[in-house]
Amino acid sequence: MRREMEAIEMAFRRKTVVTTTLLRSIEKYSQELREKDGDYVYKIMDFCGTHEWTIVHFGLRSLLEKIGARNVELIAGPGCPVCVTPSYYIEQSIKLALEGVVVYTYGDVFKVPALRPVKGARSLAEAKALGGDVRIVHSFLHAVIDARRHNKDSLFVGIGFETVAPGYSEAILKGLVPNNLKLMSLVKLTPPAMFYTLEVVREKPTDYPISGVIAPGHVSTIVGGKAWRPVAEQFQIPVVVAGFEPNDVLMAIAEILRQRARGEYKVVIEYTRAVTWEGDLKAQSSIRTVFETVDSAWRGIGYIPKSGLALREEFRKYDAFAYFGIPDLTPETWRYDLPANCRCAEVNLGKAKPTDCPLFMKACTPDRPIGPCMVSVEGTCAIWARFGGGGLAEEIAKAIGVF
């Protein structure tokens, strides 16, 4: 991961002519909008933790300020599936681990703090320290291979957005999953969350609404650019599917401002090297075959309609809820599940910045996370805590002659 990020940084430094051109375009369109709308602030929301990482690590917010685009504000949205997984499912996974079930999880799920301790453990990491068999894997397939070796009752904590869903569905359809391995499907769907978030942000008349969206690149490789057309049409805002290099993000910002200045609102795929309009039709078919769309709970937020995936009845034998007798959450049983004073839900919805939280970098740090947003590499609080200095922005601004 570190080498990949260093490669991106080096590529960015070698493309300063492109960066300068994009910044000049942003400056031009922001000036046009200021002349037309005065002090109106154009909020652009990203829906991907990797986009937020790029924005923060490379100091793009600082760069926009340096070129005078103070009427443009970059807002982080719910781009972290780990951050929005309800505490209840973490608690149930801890319980099973301490009862002798082999629990497979991704690395960033390992340290997510539950609201309530289970037999003294508040996370899967603590459950492992207490003797639970918790194993970190990089994919569902790794868990499949390992579970075949030991044949013990096993659980895979299936957290993720649309990007990971084909990995689950294809393994099931191809008969690769052993009978001892069960999937706890916690997959969240991004378009319904985008609708919900944009509605929530504009609930308060005194706040500026979201003026444009940088749509997630990884998710869009599966769902395609077409998934975002209803967002653009209903909210009448530009949506740009962007890649993850700094210039990708700057290009998305420039295109959103260009559309706003011209009175347009449409979906544009900037990330054409990986995303098509239709998306991955085979993956979409696989997902629809194995999963059904359901209302789903998001941590600290509540239920969002049609925002989750559950295994269909014909694949019930793979269902962890059925096999282990875990009652699933319902709108009636879900309870607010963030610690006192934690503002992760507001951060995920773009209603607060990490620095607005009284716990941020005080009681809650990457080494001692209290809220879920401080754990995952895609969590906004974790990103701000690790890379919020914006030091690169100064170097880059000098290199490209911003000042």
C-alpha cells in the first residue's frame, strides 16, 4: 500500500503542468460563480474514503484556498463501509469468536470498537487476545481456502460496498464455499446512501446544499456510471466518477464547477480507464442472483431503505444469521450505537468535520479509537488524524508556481 501511494505521489509531482492547468480552470470557474452568486459556497461531496485520502494527503483543500477558490468546499461523505457497520454485528462476531467459532475479518474491521463489551472484549482484536480464534484475511477466497483446511464452524464478517459483493456471490455460485463457512452479509449499497445523505444535508435551510458529487471510482467499476444518473436528475447537480490520483480529483472538481457555471447537471465519467457507463454486467448479474436488496441499518444513522444486501432464501445454507441463530436487526430493534460525544454519524453524513468532534485527537486517536471513523484507512477521522497536516500542499504549490 505504501509503495502504491509513493508511486502516485511521484506521478503527481511529474505532472505539474496538468495540475497547474486544472487549478487555473478551477480558479476560473470559481471566479465566474462568485461573480454570479456572490458569497454562495459550492459544497462538493466525495463518497469514497480513498478520494478523501487523496484530498487530505495531498492538501487539495489547501491548494483550492491558495488559488482563491474559497467559495468551493470539499465535504467527506459516507465512503467507509467499516465505519457504518452497526455495533450489533461486531458484538455478535465477538461473541461467536469467544464461543469457539473461527471468525474471519478484514484488517480494518479487526480493531473496530463495539458500543458494548462482550465478555470483556470491545473488538475482535480484544476477542483474539482473550483466546478467540480471529483470523485476518485479504479476501473471502482466502477464508474459503483456510476454512477447508480445518473444517471448524467459521464465520466471515462480510463488510463492504458493491466492490466486494461479486467476490462473495461468485464463490457461492461456483460451489467454492465449504459447508463449515458461513457469510454474515453486511454489504452496503452506495446509491441509496447518496440519496439519503443529500436529503439530510439539505434538511437545514440555513446550510448550503451539496452542489456536486465526486462518485466512488471502485464502486462504479461494478455499478457503472448509469447508477448515478438518478442522483444528478433528482437533485439537479453534477456527478463525476473520478479516479484516485490528485489530478483525477482536481479534474472532477473542475468539471463540477464548469457544469455549475453553465447551468448543467449530468453524470461524467472521468475515470474512463476503469469505469464504463453500464458497469460490470456479469458482476451485477452474479450479485442479483445470490443477494436481494433489503433495508439496512447504518451505524449511528439508522435504517436507509434498500441500502443493503442479504442472501436469498435459496442460498440460506451459507447464511450466518440462519446457521448461528443470530436475530438480525430490524427498524424496531436497532438502537443508536455510537459512544457518548462521538460524532462519527455526522462526519459520515457531511454535517460535521472530524475537528468538530470533542473526542478527535484527544480521547479518540488512531492508537486508541473510540469511534469507528478513527479505525479504517477509509475512515474520515483516521485520514484527518494521520494526514491532516497538509504539508504536501505547500511543496506542490511552490512546485507549480501557485505562490
